[in-house]
Amino acid sequence: MKLFHSLDLKLKSCLIALLGSAFLAFGLYHVHSFSGVTEGGVLGMTLLLDHWFHISPSVSGFIMNLACYAMGWKLLGRQFIAYSILSSASFSLSYRICEQFPPLWPQLADMPLTASLLGAVFVGVGAGLCVRIGGAPGGDDALAMSLSHVTHIKIQWIYLLSDFAVLVLSLSYIPLNRMVYSILTVLLSGQIIGFVQTAGTHPVENMET
């Protein structure tokens, strides 16, 4: 409890971070990893490393995220780092749990359009909930929030630029025709994140100023 008070963490926000990152991990495993439709940013990089080097996203994601969080420490503050580490740890644990079970929808491998739409919802809502409370389940979220804070460019457009860079690398293992669906899911998930972050009342202000 002392740690919660020292960082001014809110229990409700912590629960939202846990829920959002678990939702994200569920979608990444059951939709993206078996459908041939990828994502951008750190999520896309974890899938690329999983394909080429068989490194579980639960491991590679956590390492890359910590590196990105370290870079955003001064700008986004202790609260942001605390919520982000909580989100990242929840994502890694949730993904590891999902790996113990077969995919729920193996038929998505033959339904790329459905996979891209469904995947966008999981990523957009899951990451959006974490961003809304002032955290980030992925290092690219931290990067996008930092750049948005500095440049005042809407966060969904920053996501778009960083995601496309990873998508180009993903062409090394994903056929070009599947990449079209990956671009669709990246476009949609970025917009959903921006919507979830600002929908309804003002987002919870957890970042230090």
C-alpha cells in the first residue's frame, strides 16, 4: 500500500491496466499469431522474432518494452512507468497462459479479413484502455505518448508511422497479399486506441506534469 501511495497509483486504474493488457494478449495470441496477419510497433516485432527465432512474445515483448519505458522515464514520469510496467507484466503473464492452450479460432488462418478486423478490436481496445489511464502495454505506446506529448500530434497518427516501419520488416515472412490485411488492422487499431483514449469523459490524468 505504501508503494501505491508513494506513486499515487489508483486501484481502479491498476485494474483497468490489468484488464486491458490481458485482453490485448488474448487477441495477439488467438488472432494474430495464427492468422498470418501481423501488427506494427513492438507487437509486430514480437511476432517477427517469434517466427524467425522462436522467441516467445511474452519474453521479447517484456525486454523491448522495458527499454522503451526507460527512454520515456523523464518525460512521462514515475506514474507512467509504474502503470506501464504493470501493463507489460500482465501482458507477458497473460500471453504465457494463452500459450498453454490451442488457438480458439484456427479457421482465421483462412479468413484474413475477419482476422484483421477482429485483431484490430483486441489491440485497439486492449491498448486503448491502458493508454487511457496513463500507461502503455507496449514500448511503441510509450514512444507514441511521448511524441504526442511533445509535438501535440494526435497519438493515432504517430502510431501509424511507427507501425508501418515494422510492417515493412514483416514482409520478410508475411506474403504481400496478407500484408494488405495487416495494414488494415494497423489502421483500424490505431484509430480505436485514439477513440478509447478520449471517449466519453476526459481520460484519467495519471501522468505527472
